[in-house]
Amino acid sequence: MKPAEIRELTEKEIAERIEALETQIMKLKMNHAISPLDNPMKIVETRKDIARMKTILAERTLNTK
């Protein structure tokens, strides 16, 4: 997900997506431990998406203060 797309979302929507992505990354890691994933880079991409969303949330909280 691109930063411009994330900035269009509300804080509540971003928080919900972070939770969903964190559960998804846990499932991906568990599946990868059992049998190799077709695309193991999906784990890295998901982690980066979470980091982008958390960064934008932090920016918003700093800007409101």
C-alpha cells in the first residue's frame, strides 16, 4: 500500500488495518514454518506496510500537538 493511499484513510481505519495485517503476518509466519510459502517476500512486504501505517499515525499525532 502506498503512503498516499494510507494518508487518505482515517486514524481508525489505519488502526484496523494494522491489526488485520498483524494477524495476517502471524498466519504467514506459521504457514511458512510448516511448509515453505510460494512467495516468502509477502512477509517482508506486510511488515513494511505495517511500518508505513504506524509512521503515518505517528506523524498525525505529532501534527495535532
